[in-house]
Amino acid sequence: MSNAWDHAASMADKHANSGGIFIRLTSNGDKVIGAFCGEPFPREVVWTGERYETYDPEVHTDKRPSLRVMLNFYVPSEGAMKVIEGGTVWFKDVLKVRDKYGLDKWLFEIERHGEAGDPKTTYTILPEEKLTAAQKEEIDSLGLHDLAALVAGDGGDDDPPIDAETAAELVARLKALPRADVDTFLEQFGVQRVRELKASHEAAARELLGGLEARARRKAAPREEVDPFA
């Protein structure tokens, strides 16, 4: 592959994951390179059919919880500290690379294998290269996100609205849905306009939007005609 292709691919990866606190690997082959930082924040959640919700045994009496783990994740191509989240299998892989390589010494490449909505989606986590002294200094200067506050939806002064590019993407997807679904989306996050959505709510917003889109596709799918005399 030529240098021009390498450069273009690198820029595509950068822009696919830029613009927001949360790392987004939404399609097969999406990847990000960075370093795991700080302590993990695990929580038990349930899938409501539209979004992940923190598990409450008194409320979710008919649902079985699953594990989601958040970590701070330094992305050197952006010079930014972001947040990455995954489930049980993903986190076990993080533990494996931690035990083998040490998370404080390496940049890792994380790649998605599976299209959006595929329940069999997996992720590979491979060592990319060792952190440089300059990168370690940048990590120290950036600091860590308060993961508990992000989950609570209270990022304080450090929780700005989503960027214009993300807002435009979400608006385009919402326009393809019925108005009732759009209202559900806005009400869920207490906003009147998509651009008012907080950055800390982006991951939950994407989960909800994915669920609404899946439901809309099911409703739009033509029913298979069955011959009653067959």
C-alpha cells in the first residue's frame, strides 16, 4: 500500500473516532490505537430493548443483569483522554493483555469484528508499540475522566454538548424514524434538540438509537406470505 493510502487510512480512523468522549467502534473493521489508563469502573446493567440501564434488583425483577466495564483510554492521534467500554469477554481480554504486557507500558490496537447489531461481534486487543516518555507526560497532563459521574450523567462543567459532527450524524439517522421514536429519544435525555445532548450521554444515546432503528426495520420488513393450503 502506498504512503498516500496509509495516510488516508490513518486519517479515516482518526476522524471515525473523534468528536466525543466515548470511543465508537460501530462497524466491522473499525479500530482505535491507544492506552488504557486508570482504574476500571464496572457496573451491572440490563438491556431495556432500547438502551442499557444500571441494574436495580427492585426495579428489574424480570431481567438478568450483564457486566459493562468502562476505562479511561488515551488516544495519541488526537492528544485526548477518552472513555472506552465493553462487556465481560472484552474485559477479560483487557485483563489478559494487562497480565502479559502491562497496561502502563503499551499502546494497544483494538479492532471490531462484526457489523452493527451482530450479537456475535468480537474485539481483538493487540500490542501496537510501547508508550514514549512524551506520551506518558501527555497522559499525566490530560488527567482522567470521572467514570462514575459519566454513568450518573453528571459530568459537571467538563460535560459539554456533543460536537456538531456527531449531532449531524444522529439527526440524519433520527430523520429516518417515525416522529414518535424521535420524541422518545429526546425525552429519554431531557433535551428538545439533538445538539443539546450531553457528551456523557453519547454512548447511551447511540444504544437507544440503535434499538429504535432495529425496531423500525422489523416493522418495515414485509411479512412472508404463507399458503394456507400448502
